[in-house]
Amino acid sequence: MFSALLLVFSLLNSISLAAASEKLSAREKEIESLEVENRCLRAECENRLSLEDIESYAEDVLGMRRCSPEQIIDNG
């Protein structure tokens, strides 16, 4: 009787372990997918924030212009 209970308990634990392992595998795949998406989004963000784009925005939208050498004061 005891061995039968032990066998049933062991089988239930095996089923529970298999379910947990399956969930872990799914989460690992999700993490991997999110890491790939994160890398792509970072690369896209870096491409959007190029120096040329920033300079163009400063000039075209904000009306800023580069300083001439005589406007620069060196406090060093």
C-alpha cells in the first residue's frame, strides 16, 4: 500500500516537474524573442539619433546656427 502511494506521489511530482519545465522553456523562448526585439529597437533608435539628424533639427526646426570662431570664448 505504501509503495503504491509512493509511486502515485512520484508520478504526480514528475507531471508537475514536466509542466514547470515546459513553462520555463516557453519563458526562455519569450526572453530570447524580447532580447532580439530589444536589439533591433536599440539599433533603430541609434540610427534615428545621428549627429546629422540632430544638426538638421537644430537648424531647420529651432533656427540655430553654428558659432563663428570669434563668438567662442575659451575660459580655460
